[in-house]
Amino acid sequence: MFRSAAARVCKPTGSSARQYALRQKIATRQFSRSSVNASDVRPTSLDTFTEEEQMLRESVRRFAEDVVAPKVREMDESEMMDKSVIKGLFEQGLMGIETSADYGGSESSFTSAIIAIEELARVDPSVSVLCDVHNTLVATIVRKYGNKEQKEKWLPLLAESMLGSFCLSEPASGSDAFALQTRAVKDGNEWVINGTKMWITNSYEADFFLIFANIDPSKGYKGITCFIATKDMGIKIAKKEQKLGIRASSTCSLAFDDLRVPAENVIGGEGKGYKIAIEILNEGRIGIAGQMLGLAQGAFEKAVPYTFQRTQFGKPVGTFQGMQFQQAEAAIEIEAARLLTYNAARRKEEGLDFVREAAMAKYYASQVAQKVSGAAIEWCGGIGFTRETGIEKYWRDSKIGAIYEGTSNIQLQTIAKMIQKQYS
């Protein structure tokens, strides 16, 4: 039933390609659209997914293995995302997962987005974060805070062809995000933006940008406003970073020199940018937890089989008790990260508070990703240390999990504050 759709991506041409893409979008839109009344079902395990979610997982897994996997090393070495991969993500309906079908999206659940992020990260965390930022940050802001005209104009493009980028961080505002210095001044029917952004994911390939700038510094963070801009308005790539990991995912510094943005491109209202950023990053942290979960699982699955092929002292190294215990502990930790991640996702879907759960999931999944991917290198010995196997890449990619969308210390601070509020 699930013959690799990914293997066929980009092969059809002309009208057949358009028909194929349409069929894929229609099929993908069926994922997670069935509604279930919570009062009609009994409680289930956190590892329970709907039939549609299982179908999505299988579909994304095949796309990742058939289309992304052959390009992983080349993209990592060149530090450049293959355009055909981005095109494939759009054709598979994976760039508008929660977006309504009326706007060209897949109209699926938040959990479906996390499933897609996890499955992509099993093969390449760089592709995973591209999909993650586009879905959980960019598209969600337009969908949640955009007015009718903005939704009608931008959501179809974001679901079908236009890659998005979220521009918050600056040289002087990382964890202290609201210390940003980028300014916007009203000039007639336009806003003129000046400033710089740093560590901006997807920015090299993106054409759509959500820019956070302060329109009234005297109000502090309450002057922060979110603007929609496109690259052709004059956004400049100041520097493309060379990174330890997730190298194929572009991370750039941006410069805005008298960037003119139409007044109607303010999203969510003037002075509401801080509220948008806080709320959306809480959701985004579940996405990063999903990415780190997939990374840990990918490293585990790549390394463990080798330990039963490699023999020393007359038997596979994976049969030695020391190795067995390490792998058992890794399996436990991956499962714990999975339960934390999907618990946070389900709570978000159910309209329950999920800030603490999102922080816990991101913190723990990033720790597990580093530990498991590091252990995977050691399980494979010298071959694990080479770039040929791709195992060492998981470890390099894992380090970012403790840094972006809120450092591990920020997650611990968030959790600690909520504990204090509850018990003091």
C-alpha cells in the first residue's frame, strides 16, 4: 500500500507531475482529520496513535529513507540543502501540516507535525528542523494570528512553495529575546525596519520572513511587533554560518537597511510581537523535542545492528554484558523522551496547559540525543568515528538541541519557576 511515494518525487514531469502532486496532497490531507470525542473512548497509552497518524509516519519514513537519505552526506559536506528535498517536502504535503485544506494544507493535527519532524530527524536532523521551523513557528503564526486577508494571501504559498523563516534572535538578544534592538518606524503606509538578526534558520533558502522589531522602545518589550516580509523587499544575507552540526540547515545573519514593509503586513497587531513569540516558542519546543527524539532513534538504529556484526574474542560485541546494558539504558531513555514529547503534544492539542511539559520534553530529549548519539559512536569503535557511516553526524547534530529555541538552562528555569509557583 505504501510503495515509496518518495522514490517517485521529482520524477514525473509536466501535467503528470502536477497530477501526482495533487494526488499526494489529497492523500496527505486525510491524515489525522478524523475527529474523536474524548468522552467516547477509554484512556490509552501515550504510544497510541490513530490510523491516520500511523499512515503519516510510514509515509514520511519512506520519503526520508528513499529521497533524503541518499543526499545526507553530500548535503552535510557541502553545507547546503538540496533544492529537490525542499521541493519534495512541499509535494508530500509536509509544509502545511496543520494548515486547512482551504488554504492548500494537509489539515492534520499538531501531533502529526511532531511525527513528521521525528521521522525526518531519524535520517537527517537538518531536513527535520527546516520542516519544523516552517510548520510549528512560521505557518502557525500566520494561521493563528493572521487576519483573513493575510491567511488567504500567505497560507497557500507557505503550504505549496514558499519556505518561511522566523527572525527573532539578535547579537545581543539570545535567551533574553526581548532585548532585541531592531527598530521599525512608521512612514505613511509603510514601516521602515533597520537592524540585524542572527542565528536565523532557513534564511538562506527562504522567501518569507517573520521579523520581530520594536516600534516603540519606550514601552520596552510591549513595543515589539511582528512583520511579514519577503526576500525581494531587500532582505540581505550578511553571513551564512559554518556550524558543527545540522550543516545543511542554513543559519544566517540578516541585515535590514531601510527595509520597507507595507503597513498591512503587521501580523497580530502592533505591540503584540512579544506575546506571539512567547506562545509560539512553547509550541516550537515540542518540535525540537521531536527532532531530538528522532535523532536519538536514528543513531540507535544505525549503530546497534553493527554491534551484532562486529566480532571480537569470538563473539559479536553486542552480546557482551557491558554493551548490552548500555543499549538497554539507551532504549529506556529514548522511550522516556518519546513519552514526554507526545504527552506535551497531546496536551497542546487538548487545550491543556503544556508549558512545563514542553520544557521537560525539550530538555530531556536533547540530553538523550547527545548521550545516545555519543554512545553510538563508541559502540561502533573506529568505524563510528568516521564520516563514512554517518553515525558521528548524529552526535554533531545533537549539540544544537540544548541551545536553540531555549537553552537547557532556560528550560530548567521554566520548570523550576512552575514548581515554585505550585508549592510556595
